[in-house]
Amino acid sequence: MSVWTGGAFDVVVVGAGIAGSAFAALLAPSGLRILLLDAAPRPPRLPPLAATIDEVDLRVSALNPASVRLLEQAGAWQRLPREVASPYEHMRVWEEDGTARIGFDAAALGEPVLGHVVENRWIVATLLARLDEAANVVVRGGETLATLEQRAAGASRTRLWLASGAAVEAALVVGADGARSAVRTLCAIEAAERDTGQRALVATVTTERAHARTARQRFLTSGPLALLPLALPAGGQCCSIVWSADEALAEELLALDDAAFAARLGQASEHALGGIEAVSRRLAFPLRPLHAASYVAPGVALVGDAAHVIHPLAGQGINLGLADVRVLADELQRARARGLALADEGVLARYQRRRRGDNALMLETMDVLRRLYADRRPGVRLARNLGVAAVDALSPLKRALMRRAAGLG
Ligand SMILES: Cc1cc2nc3c(=O)[nH]c(=O)nc-3n(C[C@H](O)[C@H](O)[C@H](O)COP(=O)(O)OP(=O)(O)OC[C@H]3O[C@@H](n4cnc5c(N)ncnc54)[C@H](O)[C@@H]3O)c2cc1C
């Protein structure tokens, strides 16, 4: 087998998670020479259909309609087996410490569904399957970015070195390498990170009652708990849970045996779906929202978690990442149509202008919500309950919120 030594490309995408793979797939029809690389080995072609809760990927995403449309455009959505995408038409949100409830229904938005819950490994696998058909795209697993030479003024290419020793050159480097982005660090882009002191515990569970295509979220004073409906394993009684809690509580929940954890989860969800009948293995992720001071540097653009990490309480992380991908691909197409270089300063500046403000607003909103719901003072609780009840009763405001969450506003 010959050793891969690198080469010259128009675009090098570092990171083949959802954001990086979607960006490469969206750009593939342009004919540009694209390299998509990832430190992890390339995953198996298509994952198995989960037959038990232990076979479900613990990382799932609630994709809004705008993200689904983007994955369609990227040629991935059509490849998902129907049962892998779990549609939900309703959302119910309520809290531990109050009376107000708020509900959202797809019908009110004029959309068939509010979103789809999909295992992350399936999203990536279908994007990579699409890329396998593109002769102009090279996908390399097991390649870690080690060094990046900052581009001198006036230079038209950036050089990168991989840990394997391969050297690569690109007109544009796209950093899609996640929260601990090496591209961001190597470009000396600062990122404000906030340690919430919380962790998000994830697991897959079977519930006594069917989820009825409804996503549920209960704000506990210790943090939000989400139950996302899954179509697989079959039966309509499986959910993926995301339970955000302070370090100590997260540790305690991780250490419980399955029966004790199921009992705690049943209480925490106020038995909205009856008892919890079975629980998969559990994992916890640290919750450290982060925002890059800039999304661009000479010859470089950041997308997805490399640019922003948001609290998962509204399931917006990858939806924002895919919105970055759409806008960056759009700006690059416009640049080409106007005969501009891919990494033209004005082109990258426009990308940043179109995305950073929106993302900052969403990050701020999530932080305010998280703190508001953690506040136990009676006055705050009363105001919160009145506010939620008012929003629920005010259909224009509620509709505006729903459109925003759906990526339509
Ligand atoms: C518990 C939890 C639940 C969530 N639920 C939702 C949800 O319901 N909906 C939603 O929209 N979002 C959700 N999110 C957020 C979502 O998971 C992330 O926003 C999303 O996965 C980020 O995708 P990404 O492609 O930007 O980065 P990543 O998925 O982190 O991918 C980065 C890739 O880059 C590679 N890489 C890293 N460093 C290097 C290097 N030096 N060289 C080469 N490759 C490298 C990595 O191997 C990885 O494959 C959730 C997050 C958490 C923690």
C-alpha cells in the first residue's frame, strides 16, 4: 500500500463530524477539489439499525426543518432509512418548581413536523456515503491536523501538516474540528468559554407509555431534563434522554445501578411517560458553552462547535452548525460567480457577519434560560410562571419562537 503524502486542494475541511461532512457534501457539486480529514478512523459504511436500546448511539440530534432541508440538499437525507429518522410533531415543556406549561405543535407552524431525532452516526454515515460518489472529494480518516502555517498577507494558499507527516495546501481551510478546535488554536483565535459546572448525562430508555411523537423537557431546579422520542428500537416507547445536572449530581446519577437510575428518572420526568422500564449504559459530557471571538482568519473559516458550543437545553447545537455550513457554502458560491478568491477577505467577513450575531443571541438566550430556571427565589418563580403562561396564550409570540427554533425565522 502506498503512503499518502498529502497534496494541493481548493478547500481542506478539518473534522468530519456532522458540520464538516455536511459542508463537504454541500460543496461537492461545485467541482472544487476538496479534502475532508478527521483524526478518528473512518466509521463503518452504514451503521446497523438499532434493535435494542444498547445499540442506539448515545449521541443523537434533534434536527429542525431547516437542517433537514440542508441534509437533503447535501444528498444525505434521502439515504437515511425511514425508521432511523424519528419525527416529532409536538413539544411539551414544563417545570419542577411551578405550574406553567408550554406546548408547541407542528400544525400551528404549518409544518408537518417540528423536527426529527436522528443518531449522529447515521447523519455522518449518510453524508460520507454521498461523498464517496464525488470524484473531486478525498476523505481521509485517521489524519490529525498538527500544524498550520498562518498565511502571510497577499499569499493565496495555506499549508498544513498532519501528524502522519503528510503535508497539505489549500486555498481555504475550514475548521470543523469541534469544541477543542486545533484550527482555532493554531490561528490564535480566542474563545470565551464558560464552565457551567454542569454535565449532560445521556442514555437511551424504554418507557411504560408511548412517546406519541412528542419531545418533552422538564426544567428541574438542578437543570433541564429532555426526553427525545425515538422510532427505533421499534414500538414507540424508546427515548433518548439528556439530563443536565451539577457535577456532583451527575456523578451520583452515573453511579446508580439501572433500577435505581430508572426510579430517579421516573420521578424527575414526573412519570410523564409512566415508569422507566429499561435503561442503556450512560455517559456524561461536560457543559462548557464557548464562543470564538472571530469565525475567520486569513484563509480560514470556522463552522459548528469549533466556532460555538451551546448548552443542549434547546437542542440547537448542530442546527446552528448546519446554518453556518449553509451560509459559508452560499458565500463561496457567490464568490466564485463573481470571480473572487475563495478566501477573499470580504467573502469571509460576510460569512462572519451573517452568522456570528445570530449565534451570539442564541448562546445568550440559552444562558439566560438556564439561569432563570435554576433560580428558586419566589419572585423569580412567579414571574417565570406568569411569563410562560403568557407566551403559551399569545399565539403570535409563540409562533415567532417556534419559527426561530425551526430555523425558519
Ligand atoms: C449531550 C448533548 C446533546 C446534544 N443534543 C443536541 C441536539 O439534540 N440537537 C442539536 O442540534 N445539537 C445537540 N448537541 C450539540 C451537537 O452534538 C454538537 O453541536 C455537534 O455534534 C457538533 O458537531 P461538529 O461537527 O461541529 O463537531 P464534532 O461533532 O465535535 O466533530 C468534530 C470532528 O473533528 C475531529 N477532530 C478534532 N480535532 C481534530 C484534529 N486536530 N485533526 C483532525 N480532526 C480533528 C473529531 O474527531 C470530530 O470527528 C448536543 C450536545 C451534547 C453534549
